[in-house]
Amino acid sequence: MIRAFRRFGQNERSLFSFLLSNEPFGLQTFARTPLREAELYRLDHFYDYVRSNFGHRLAVQSYRSHWNLIDSLVESFATEDPLQIKVLKTVGILNLLNDGDLLATEDSVVRALGGTDREQHKRVRAALESLRVGKRVLYDRGRARGLCLWPHTSVDLEKAYEDARRTIDTPGRVANLIKDYLETRPIVARRHYIETGNLRHYDVRYCGIADLAGMLKGNTTDADGVLVIPLCETEQERDAALEFARLPELKERPNWLVAVPQPLNNLAGLLQEVLRWNWISTSVLELNGDRYAREEVAKQKEAARAQLERRIQAVLGFKQLGGQMSLAWFRQNQPLKIKDGRHLLEQLSRIFDETYPQAPRIHNELVNRRNLSSAAAAARMRLIERMFTHVWN
């Protein structure tokens, strides 16, 4: 118990919480059991406590303890014998600690579940035999490793992670490394399209601070508007982006928006975590022969990537319909108040309404488009053919 609290909890605070609080499966909860149903508090009970109170932490760092594998096997195991579940939980909590003097040997599991009751010893040994030979969910790794809930693992993921920590430095600049996570699809002004039939959109452009000056030299896009998002690494670069948003040249471009984000250097730690797990997945060749370690690396890599994506959306996201944006918006040198993605779409439609007030309203999608559709092309050919083959009076 002490080792579990020291490694996964908060030392003395976790111990006193277990003893005195009303946490699920803690001592106070267990003590409320009626005396006629009383039993000793054993390792399988402590497994339930750890799962309930520390499971969310263990899942994040499962590569150090194989917790996801342990928990999924115990929860998915189907049996009508409650003793078999107790055996799996006992082996699972000992595998979680993985200490040399607290191995899940057959004798230690029998003592943990049977105490001094010899009849119970026999029942526990029978359950162990069934799980090892019949069910094949327990694996004996010999006297040096004891019983385990998975057949083998040839990869020490904690050591691999430490190697990755020494190999992958904190990135100095993150802008070029997060390009794959950025939202680059054009933004359509929906209300303007519905009301006028004209499909107009904004082109999204991310760029470094050094490239801002070149953005104004030429406009090669076919889009109706341009959304510029400078990727600012530091506060100094953000100040430079704010100065760009106030340049006189932008005064003459009503369909240009500039969205200045907060500095991106706060993403360096999350990006480094993604790079570490990518390094492990490509550099540790032993993963090819270890399915369990390979699956754990894939889970950790996906979790790190998802956390980075959420943070990028919080800093650079502009399409989310809820939540407060952290971008500072400018149009024609003036600040533009935009609360969320829905408000942004409203502003884009308003801008296009102002820019193209006399545009014809054609609600036929086969006609009102930039490139001729195949149906319209066929109709044109039939019309030309009839013009040449029919005599008009």
C-alpha cells in the first residue's frame, strides 16, 4: 500500500485519504460492511481502490506500469467464479507495483487470498491452475518474475522513454513542426451563399513573421477573401504581427482579415512529448516482436497527439462553435470583435454583402459556379446543336 501511494499517489496524503476519507473502496467504506458479511481487507480490495482513485493517472502513464493492459483484462474476463476475479486482481496489483520482493508468485497469491485457511489455499491453487492452463490468462515467468497477466514483453518502455528524453530536445521553434495540425480548408460564407446563391470563400494562410511582408506583394489566390494568421513564436513576434495588421496597405483590402494568436512557444512541451513517442515507435526495433508494447506505444502516441491538437485549437482554432477565441482579429487596420466560429461566419457574410452589393442572385447551383459543370456543358452542346439543325421561322 505504501509503495503504491508513493509511486502513484501523494505519499502521506494518499495514505490518510485511504484510512480516513469516504473514498470508494477505502477503509472507511469497507468498515461499514455488516459483521455477518465481514472478511479481511485483501489485495483484491486494494486493487478496486487503486482503480477507482488512481486509474485516470495510471492510464496516462501506462507504459510504466502496463495498467491499461491489466485493467482491460480484469474487466473483460468472463467467469461465474468470483475467486478467479480475486486472483486476477491480486496478480494485477502485484504486477502494477512490479517490485522484486513483491512478486506475484503462486505462494504469495495463495497467502494473500487464503491467509491461514488450508481449505481456502486449495481453492486458490485450483483457481490459479484453471486460469493458467484452462483459461490461459495467467502466465508463469519463473521464480525470478512470478505470475503475470500478459505472456511476455521484450521492451522496457520506461527505459525507452528515458532514452527518448535524452535524444529529443525541447524544440526552439514550433511553427514548422505543427503545420500538419493546422486547419487550412477554405471558409465559406454560408449565409451569404444561402441568400444570394454566390459561393464565396476565404483562403486561410499561415505564415511566419518573416514572410508577412511578402504576403502583400501579390495576390495569386482565386478566393474572394484572405485570412492571414501569423505564427508568432514569442511576445516580440506577436508585437510585430500586430504592427503588420495596422499597415496602410491593408486599409485598401476590405476582404483581408488578420488573426493574431498568442505566442506558440507554450506548445513546445506538448510537441516534445509527441516527438518522443514518435522516436520510440520508429527507433525501438524490438517493438516489432512485442505486440503489447507496440499497442501501448500507439496509445501513448495518440494521447500525446490528441493533447497537442486540443492545445493548438485553443491557441489557433477559429472554427469551433463554442468557447472563447484567443485570436485578435483585424480588418482594414481596425480591431474586429469575433467571439467564436459562428460569429466569424456571420462577419464573413456581412463583409461579402458589403463588398458585392450588386452581384446577381442566382440560386441555380448548375449555373452559378466558377467552372462550368458537366450538366451545363452538355446543355450548351445540345443548344448549339439545335441552333444548327433546326430552321427558325
